[in-house]
Amino acid sequence: MGNTAAAPIRTGVVGFGISGRVFHAPLIEADPDYSLDVIVTADPERAAEAARLHPRARIVPTPEALFALAADLDLVILGTPPVTHLDLAGTAIALGLQVVVDKPFVTTSAHGEELITRASDGGVQLTVFQNRRWDADFLTLQKLIREGALGEIRTFESRFEWWRPEGFGNWRDTAALTEGGGILHDLGAHLIDQAIQLFGPVAESYGETANHGHPDGADTEAFVSLLHESGVRSRLWMNGAAAQVGPRFHVLGSEAGYTKWGLDSQEPALAAGMTPSDPAYGADSQDSWGVLGVDGATVPVPAEKGSYPRFYAQLAAALRGEGPLPVDPAESLEVLKVIEKIHAFA
């Protein structure tokens, strides 16, 4: 990568849908450790938007056009559907480029093992964008657990639910299970990862899935129950057509509980054009803070500040030999194995 201690990490983003446009490009643009040099999109409207938002970036129509510029790049970020990840990441690794793969990591755990091996053999850093580890509410819950505020944790409930019966308006509406489709593969990659980060490896898992009209039979609603080796039970719900949503977190311990409603604010803020340098970025409003205690004696808990930029800050340090990757891809592989097991028996 050359003298990256002084030079920015030269970066290409593949895909300019929600992933590339809302998450990756703004975070890269805002971080002085990186330069956003190339954006790949074949859609003329998205290309025009990319050029408007990121005038210093070169806009190209295909991944092949980006790979032709590999000598001028250090890092490639894949914000594309999961069915493309094996081939695109494999090509990037073969060219000696460092790689960020958006979740879902890949379509099968066998593909994940293959990519991890290729990256290791090629001396390339490979990581997965598990950005929900830096949600404000997740960071707040981590802190409460670390401080022992709930006593011994017994059950953890976590939900990604919203009312969007018309669908996502992207690949998620049509991708088959074999292509990494379905809400368990998509949102389960976040919820299961968070549960394992909090409570450790999974000893037993169970799940239920349902398809309410997906054309390729992929699940549109899912429930997962995990028994962690630590003894904690996690119960996770995913539903994009929930007319009434449950709490984002509901955690019960031997001394107290913690309940939080509503989703993290960073995605809508980025989608609305807020930059990570804005002082309001990542700050949850006081009316959305979770509450701690027992019924009749609960108190609001000030939210930690959400910080998706920390993923890329940690990645820059790792690429310069100054720390571990923000996400070990082996951890995303373990999540994928849990999802595969549930799909096999659900």
C-alpha cells in the first residue's frame, strides 16, 4: 500500500444504492485517512448523483472498470448484493486490494471460508461492515452490561421491525435464498452478530421463518432463539411489515431490566445528507432513550453517541499495522453458520 502513514487510503466503492450512497461513501468522504477515488454504478441517475455528491471521485459503470484501476487503489468496498460478493471480493484479493464486504457477508459459509483463506494466503485484509455494532443503543447496552447495571443477564430480546409493506425497493425484494435473500439473512446478520458480541458463542439455536408474498420463497419474517454458552437466552425478531413494532431492546437481569424503543438515528441522518462531522450526528434524542430499573422505578439512560465512522477509523489503523480489524470476518462467518442452520430446519 505504499507510505499510507502519510498518504490517504485510496478507496473504491462498488455500488451506489443504499449501501454505497448512504453508508460507505459519506463515511469515507468524511474521514481524512481515506480518499474516495472511484465509485461504480451502471445506473445513469445514480451515476449523476454520485458525481454531484462526490465530485472528486471517478464514476465508472462496472467493477471491471474499477479493477482496471487497481494500481491506483488500496481498498475496495463492496456495497453490492451478497450473490456478487464471492466473485468481486475474490478478484479484489487477487489484485492485492484490501476489501470491505457489506453484510450479508456471502451467500454460504463455504464461500466465506474460501474468501477468508484467499485473503490470508494473499496477505490481504478482509473485513465485514457490521455497522450495527456502533449503534447508539447497542453501545449504551454494552456499557450497562459492562458496569453490571442489570445484574446477571438472563434474557435478551432484540427486534428490527418496521412498517414497509411495499418492500425495500431494491434487490432484497426479489433475491432468492440461494442468492442471500430473505430477512433472516439480511437483518439476522445484524441481530445475531449483536447477540454474540454481547453474550458470546451460541450453544443451541432455533428459528421460525415465514414468507408473506416474496416471489422466490425467501423469508419476509423471522424469529431466532439462541442459547449462548454463557447461559443467556437471546430472542430476536425481524419483520419489515409490522403494523405495530415491539421494543428495539428488552433485556432482563437479576437486578434490573432495560427497555429501548426505536431504531438508531444514523441511517436516516446519513440518508438525509447529514455528515458525520455534524455535532448532532449519532446523538439519540432524549425522548428515545431507553429506561433502566424495575417496574415502578425506572430511569432514562442517556444514550451513548452512535458512531459508524469508528468502523473506518479502526480499519485505517489496522491497514497501517496499528490495531486489529474492526470486524474479524470469522465472526461474520459464525453468524452465517447460525443462519444456515436455522434455514435448514425452519
